[in-house]
Amino acid sequence: MPTFVYMTRCDGCGHCVDICPSDIMHIDKTYRRAYNIEPNMCWECYSCVKACPQNAIDARGYADFAPLGHSVRALREEAKGTISWRLKFRDGREKHFVSPIRTTPWGSIKSPAEYAAPRPEDFAKQELAHEPEALNVPGGLPALRPDQLKQGVV
Amino acid sequence: MALFQRRKTVLVDADILVIGGGMAGCGATYESRYWGRDLKIVCVEKANIERSGAVAQGLYAINCYMGMQWGENQPEDHVRYARNDLMGLVREDLGYDIARHVDATVHKFEEWGLPMMRDPETGRYQREGKWQIMIHGESYKPIVAEAARKAATQVYNRVMVTHLLTDKAKPDRIAGAVGFNVRTGDYYVFRAKAVIVSAGGASHIFKPRAVGEGMGRTWYAPWSSASAYALPIEVGAKMTQMENRIVLTRFKDGYGPVGAYFLHLKTYTQNGYGEEYESKWYDHTKALVGDYIDRHPVPTCLRNHAFLEEVKAGRGPIRMVTKEAFQDPHKETVGWENFLGMTIGQAVVWASQNIDPKHTNPELTTSEPYVMGSHATCSGAWASGPEDYAPAEYQWGYNRMMTVDGLFGAGDTIGGTAHKFSSGSFTEGRIAGKAAVKYVNDLKNVQPQVSEQEYLALEKAIFQPLENYRVGRNEIVAGTVSPSYLLPIHGLQRLEKIMDEYVGGISTNYMTNDVLLNRGLELLGMLKEDMSRMGAEDLHQLQRVWELHHRLLASESVTRHTLFREETRWPGYYYRGDHMKLDDANWHCFTLSRYDRHSGQWALEKAPVYHIVD
């Protein structure tokens, strides 16, 4: 896109500044609202668009190759567990898509420390946390033997 | 500049320090806590782990899943696949190790709440291809980050690590790392018994095809700044296969992925005149690489090679034939959601240019080269293999420990293990996490000592670009042109131009030779000298300066390795014009390098390739 911010919708809350993986959403010192300080380092990942509580952030396709008139809007709703998309083509055609984002409540993942502690002998074995059960295979963790090694082109 | 005068120094002690909170770092943090219940486990990330790393945007597929529970594949099969795709050269011991654990990782993701697609007939995960399963992965990264946050003693977001620290008395032993908070400017000194580098691979070391606003639409994330390599290189860790850069065939301009299109939607390519073209280049390719062209599936680089030759012959553009598949509404939805789930920019390009793949066959292109260890290529650090079967030459310590004592790695950082992708990177992080806990337990009460003199000198160097700018800025009226300093974007664009023109980028059709590489090294050397004169207007630019430092060091490594390997192992990724053929007699081996930061010298050597499966 890169992203841009609508003046009348942004309230300067800084969610976009906090989430941007590229560190390019900053607060303008005069207007106290967010803007994209470095559009050529924007991956159009939409992290800021999805995080904005005011839906104030949108994207305009990169000027080098994207003609004007298009729009790709996202609405991510954690409570509903969905992301909704609306695509508008330059010629006005529209497409709509909705996908699930998560099947469990946010915050419900258990810390690894909540599982039974590993036994001292487990450290010398190759199994990782939750193995072999989490592999769900009858033979347990597969392994190779050192004598299988050979050099040359195969 | 009052903000910077108030800068604090923050000392953080950790048992295990995880650098980079992407997929590999989250796996390392999680597993470290499982095995190290009482340890202090610290994860440090230059962005925010909720949306950081290559998976920030989401993914629509998990590309590494065996399906052992249904007898779909065994780890040996994955080793054969990766070896074949990389023209014979992978660390099979490491690859097998990831493959045998990765299913457990994926099962955990599902339990945590990642929506998996299922085959309505079999009830199994929906396969996209032999190794890929399809997911609704918009929130893949936030879900994985939640697990890591629960596991960590503390996560430091917005702290960019610039350098590793070695032990005062034992320079080949790790002792910590330094960096700065990109919001406050506070200086961070981490002292740790073990360090796991799980930072990102390298985008933006070769000039991208789009150089205006669109330079941000690189295929790999623009924030993947080669820290995965520069951090270990600078403390003398051996690196491997750094010449093995990757070029991606992708949808034009947006670099939208083609995997689901080829594998699941069964679309296919043709030239600008509607003809099949790959078979035309069979004899030509066979003359370069011999029997490797007869392998199945055909190695990715060789398919790129046919693409490039067909375009050079004047029959471009290459297009993906989508019109047939997209008549099926289900497939059309999959095709669009595939982009919206992981490369939204491609949907924007198509919407802006009125490209509906139901009516138009979209153009493909070949990307600029990238250097990474997690996708279909295997650059990275030389690491010790699994204890139970790795050959003696691949085993000198704990699993995934580099050649620096106490320094571990995972994901893009570790070399030789192609095709791990998101699930394999998380899995490798888990492997490294368990090994690091064992290392820390075995150390008992030994506490590595950082040198105060060293970290104070680094502090001065790290913040120097702010001072360079402050002083130099007074010399000029306004604008970006100064005789005294360069801004980070200037340095980045010079780096990209050097790499592009001398080391096999897009403008030479990925071609280089010894003369070009040596000239490239001279120019890289001058850029390296200019790095002491970088100017940064603010902390954001200071982050860009140190990202450039990491990219530059990785680029030098790539160039040295490319010069060392006197053959063309991966036509379609790059060509040595002075050695156009694959040469198994001399080069069926890994390339290793070690950098000496004091002398600036690089030592290169060969290491044997061991095959562990037929």
C-alpha cells in the first residue's frame, strides 16, 4: 500500500506505533496523530490496519506499479474470531471474503511451566516437550543410527 | 537532543537470552521454559513479538508437516526432498532432526487455537501439496507469541540487539549481547549464560525490482535485516552455504506466493505466446547440471533457469494459467484468501490493475535474491548436530550450538537445513531451547563475564551516528546531502547496487564471475569504511544504521562464499560465468567461513557432506 492515516478518524492512540514490525508508524508532533514515516519500508502487512480501533488506517497501492482507484479493507474482530475483507477493483468490481482467525479464547494457552516437570532422565533423551504423545505415532520419536552415514553423491 | 542525554544503561541478567521473537525465537522461549523451570529466560525483539518476524502478516499454509500419524510421510522422505531441491547439499542430520519433531509442533499449534483446514473426506489436515497443509493463519503469529509470552520471564519489545558479547577471559565463549531501545534510546547490556540467535534472514541486500515506494514490497519482510548472520559472524562463528541465495518465482510486483496455485489449484505456467516452455530447456540444462535435471520434483532453481532462459529468448512474459481453475468458485476463493492470509499486497496489485485471475492469466516474475536459512535455501551458521546420530565432524557440543561456546541458533540463523519454513523454524527453536537449558545446567555456577570496557566502547559506537548527524547537520542549509555523513538509506542503496551489479542480482540476470566478485569486495570494503560516518537524525534512523551494518556484514560473507565456490551449483539462483557447470568432483561439499573482526580477514574451507538416508 503503503499505509496512510485519515486525519479525521485517528485519535493518536498509538496502537499502530506499538505494533508496526517495521517501526514506521509514528505520531506526528504537530497533529498528534499517526502517520507512515517511511512508505518504502512498508511491507503492506496490515498489522497497523488490523490494530487500529478507529479504522483510521488504509493502504494505497505502491505508486510505482499500482494505478489509483482500488481498495482492500480489513476488519479483524477478535471477539467474533474472524477477519473480513472487502476488495474493490479500479473498475468498481467488489469481492468479499471472511476467514476464521482462532478457535480458542485469547489468553487460553497454557504456559509450558503448567505441565508436569520433566524427569532428570528426560534431559538425556531426544524427545522435546510433550513428546512422544504429541507426535501421535505408535512407535514414538523416530531416530537414525550413526552407521547409516555415507559420503559421496547420491 | 535532550532525549538522548537522558539515556539510561539497563543491565539485564539472564540464564538464556533469545534474540529475535519470530517463529524460531518463540519456539526457543517456549521450550527453554519447559525444561528450565527455574531459569531466567529473556526474549528480546526489535519490534513487537505480537507481529514480528516473517510471519507477522500471517500464513495460509504450513509448509513443513510430515503427517506421520496418518503414514503420509516419514522424516527420511523430507530429507530426500530437501536434498534434491538444494542440488545435493543439505545437512541431513539437522534436517532429519526437524522433520522428526515437527508434527508435534503443528499439533500443539492446533491445540492452541490455530484454525486448520481439514479434508472433508478423510478428516485429515487439508493437504496443499506433499509437505504443505492449509490453515487460516491470519493470527498465526499472535497465537504463537501468546505461548512465548507465557513462557518468558520477560519479553523486551522494541530493543534492537546490535552486537553479541563474548567472555572477558575466553573469547570463544558467549557472554551476552548489547543493543538499544528504539523508542527511549536506553542502552541495554544483556549478560547471559547461553544465547540463542533466532533473528531474521536477509532481504534488501540485493537491489529489489521496485525501487520507489514499492521497495518495501520485497518478497521477504523488509525488517529481516540479516541479524541472523551478522550477530554470529562478528563473534567468529563459522558460517556455511552463504552463497546459496534464493530467487523466487512469484506473481509480478506483489510477489504473491505460487505454492497453492501450483499444488492445490493445479494452475500451470506458459510463455507470452501461450506455449509450454520448460521442456524446451531440458537439454540445455542437462549440459550444465547433468542428471540433477532428471530428479523429481525438478529442483526449484532449475525451473527458475528455464523461466529465465525463455524470457531471455524473447518469449516473455511468463504467465500463470489461472482462468481454468478459477471457474470453480471454491478454488477462486482459495486463490484470493491465499493472498489475503499472507501477501495482501498481491491482492492490492491485482485490484488496482483490474486483474481478476478468472478472466486474466497473471504475469509471474523472478525476484531479486534473498539470503536465508528457513525457506527453500540453507544459508546460516555451522551448527552441532543431534547427539544420537550426527557424524563426529558435525558434532562438537550441544545440539544447534555454533562454533562459539554457548551460542545457539534456530530458524534463519542455522545453515544447511532447507525447507523448515514456519513450523520447522519453531521446531528448531525448541531443539535449541532444550539444548541451551542442558548447557546452562551443566555450567552450574560458572558465570560468564562481560567486559565493561568492551560494552562501554560499543555504546559509544552504537550511538555515534546520532552525534555525526548533530554535528554535520550544522554544515548544511537543509536537505539530505552532506559532505560529512551518509544517511542509512544512502548506504542501503549503495549496498544493494553493489550486490546487484557485482554479486549476481537482477540487472545481470543473476550472473557473476571472479573479476566481478573481487571488484564487488573492494566496493563493499569502502562502504564498510564509510559506516563510521553514518548519520542518524533520530532513533528510527539509528535502527536503520545498525540494520545496514548487519546487512553489509552478511553481504560480504555472501560475496566471499560465492567467490570460493568455483562452480554453478544452482543455476536459476546464480551463475558463475567463469565456472558455468555443476562440479560434483570438486564441490560436492559445504563451504565454511570464519571472520576475524580484529583483522577483517575471512578464512574459507570445505566441509564434507554426509548422507544419512538413501
